Amino acid sequence: MTRTYRRISPVAENYPASSIRKMFNLALDFPDAVKLTVGEPDFNTPEHIKAAGIRAIENNNTRYVANAGIPELRSAIARKYSGRWDRGIGPENVMVSFGAMEALTFALDVTVSPGEEVIIPDPSFPNYMGQVHRLGGTAVSVPVREVNDFKLRAEDVQASITDRTAAVIINSPSNPLGSVMDRAELEQIADLADEHGFTIISDEVYDQMVFDDAVFTSIAEVRPDFDRFLAIGSFSKTYAMTGWRCGFVIGGEDLIAPMSLLQEGLTSSLPGFVQEAAVAAIEGPQTDVGMMVASYAERREILIDRINAIDGLHVIRPEATFYAFVNVKEWGLSSWELAIALLENHNLATIPGSAFGPAGEGYLRLTFAVSPETINDACDRLEAFAASR
């Protein structure tokens, strides 16, 4: 008899795995390694947020809730961003999600069909590529260059637009680049969206981690009448709530409404007690946020000063986030080879720039969401590598 063998789907078989996670897993074999890898605050969730979540559990808010999110949280998000963006945002414009990744999934689900194209920055967060692949779309990469201070340019986006372009993903402030897009470039990309009919999916999860005199502008702020956008946010970075998995997406009601149906088919709803904690995060004191951002800014200075003093390395001072994208081209190794050598020979875990796209080759992404002692220890090991060459 003929035996039929089970096979996995082409989507799953060919899903582009993240090299960030690959390096993270390799580093597990080096338990004593200094790690500048995963982008996660080293602060605990503020006490008043934890208390709200605990109260919600004690009050038995442990049942199913509305697919799109509890009204209190959707309204709180709407109020916050109506004020920040100076435009009318109502709860009907907000969808609560399992982290920013599910928000990205929903945003692509409602805007992109199989065979259509999505323009993404290169370098950028690698899961953009994976999510476009999952939908049967085609990711079209646009280089983001150091000579332009790692800022996406509208003219490069324009050169990549075709009649199959369904969406453009932008990420400002940028992971892994630490840059903030200029308002003029955003305005031009918004004009292109109106002209060509695509949607701008704007990943803004680091919107409150901005340093010095850098000015962050949301795509929602470029014009009062511009509505071809979906803005993605998260509580993970701003409020040190990575494990709570609470994100959201804001946009036109015509795009937000179908997302609740998608949520029903995926996870039903984000737990109510998590959402009550998120309400406390938005509506409670913001002093912890300011403290964390100020601390990241101080750590950034330590890292930048140390890196730029090492022979063969240089880095642009990040305007935002807690990442530095370090130029290592003078060391003559591929970014993956260098990351492996640092891990195996100096017990230092980093992320190769190539994990974020071909244009990331020749760089390492280092996070400074770690203690000053860890940063100095890591830089000592980079200096040791430089001396051993």
C-alpha cells in the first residue's frame, strides 16, 4: 500500500525565523554571558499597576470580556491619544490586542491580500517580514542608511511603490536603529498614501522613549484629515509590562471593527485583569515612566562614550528607544561571525545587524536597557576583542 506522509504547510515551512531569537537561544549555552540582546526594560512593573491587576483578580475579573477590549481601556487609550495627537479619537477607533505583535497581525490582516506588496524599512524588526510572509504577501525592503542618520526617506519609499502596494510599515522611534523620523518625511509618505491608496502601518511602541531635544511625531499627527493609517502601541516598553502582553491599534472605525472578529477567531479576548492594570497605567501617575526614560538616557551616554572610544567601532547617538546600532565594519567580520566570536571567546551576547535585514550587515545592535555595570562590563569585553585582533 502507498503510505501518505504528513507535511507542514509552505507558510510554516518557509517562515523566516528571527535571528534575534536564534542568538538568544545560542546564548542560553553561556549562562554567565553578559547579555545586550533582548530589548526588555530591566525595571519591574510599577506598583500601582500591579496592584490594579491584583485587585481585578480578587474581584473575579477572570472571565471572558469583549473581543475588542473592555470599554474602560479603549476609552482611556482614546482619551490619551486624542490629547497627544490633537484629533478626535473615540473608543471605536481602538482595538486592544495581545501585545504589539498581534496588533501588527491585525493591521496587516485588514489591509493586505495574498500577492500584494508591503514596503518595510531595512534594517527593521524582523517579525515584519514574517507577518507579511504569513499572509502570502511580498515584503519590499527599502534601505535605511547611516548617512541619513538612520531615518527612512520618503523618496526611497516612493521609488518602491507599485500598483500592488497595499501598505507601508514605518517604525519610529526605530528598533533597531534608535532614530526618530522627521515630520517632513512623514508628511510626504502620507501624501504618497493618499495618492496611491495604500495604508501606513505605524509601529510606535517606543513613542515615549525619546531623549534630549528629539521630537517624535506620530503618523496620526501629520494632518487632521489624514486617515490612511493604523498606529500600533504597547504597554510593554513604556510601563515595563512586557509579560502582561497588552498592546493596541488605533485607526479608522472601518478597519478597527473587523479586528474584533479576527480576535474572536484567535484568542477571544485579552484577560480583563490585564486590561484593568493597563487602565491604571494610563490613568495613574506617570513618574515611573519619566524615571525610566531618564535612566535609559544616562545609560545611553555610558555606552556611546565607551563604544566610540574603541578602535574600529563607532555609533550614532540614539535619539530614542534603548538600542544602539553600532558600526563594526572596520573589524572585517560579518555581523553574525562577530556576534558568534564575541559569544564564544568573550562571553558577550549581542545581536548581529543582519538579523534586521541585509542593510544591517556590518552592525551590531546593543541594548542599553541593562545596568551601567553591565554596560561597562560589555564594553570591557569589546575592548578585549579589539586588542586581540
